[in-house]
Amino acid sequence: MAQVRIEEFTRDKKKFVYIDFSNINTSEDFIELMTQAELVIAKYPMRSLYTITNVENIRFDTGMKKLAIKYLEHNKPYVKCGAIIGLDGVKKIMISAVFRLSGRDNITFAFSKEQAVELLLKKEYEELAQ
């Protein structure tokens, strides 16, 4: 996996991590990226991070589903809110189930990285206004 698939950035003083699982079709590549992402995410303070995960064209099997649940459980304490991009109808249902099984309910769906950032910031500011 030569391509850079994890990007850390700040927007409006909020910390984001973009994880690009797009076009991954082997369990080995999936595990490698999950392991790298866990290390990056775990260095942030609890409930301080916004994640954007691109799953476009990912081949997702039962084994990967179990790994994804563990990955989400590991990241849960660090993530304030996350967004998923690149889903079609069937995959959206499957990913929603994985999130529920991991105990994560702080997720939104978007069509692009830019839209995900906007939606996550909007959600943050709506929470602050309450």
C-alpha cells in the first residue's frame, strides 16, 4: 500500500483525521490501514477528534466486518464525531450495522471529504448552541 491513506488536518480549530480505505480489496491492506489509523487516532485526547472515512469501492466481507467493529470500538473514546463517504445503499446499511454493533452512534454520511467537514463542523456548532 504505497499510497498515503491517512491525512491529519485542522479546520476551525478542530482536529480531523481522514482515512482513505477506498479501493481496498484485500484483508491484508485493510488490516494494515486500520492498524496505522488506530495509532494516529490514539494520540489525540479523548472525544476531541473528527474522523472522515472513505470507503468508496471497498470490498467488505464478513471477516473485515468483525475487524471493523474492533477498530471502531478502539477509536470510540477518541472520536467526537465521524463521517463516512463513498457508500451506496447496500453498503450504507452494512456500515450502519457495524457502527451500531460497535456502540458508535456519532456518525454521519456524506458524498465528499469537503461535505463531510462541513457537516461535522455544523453538527459541532449546533451542539454548542444548545
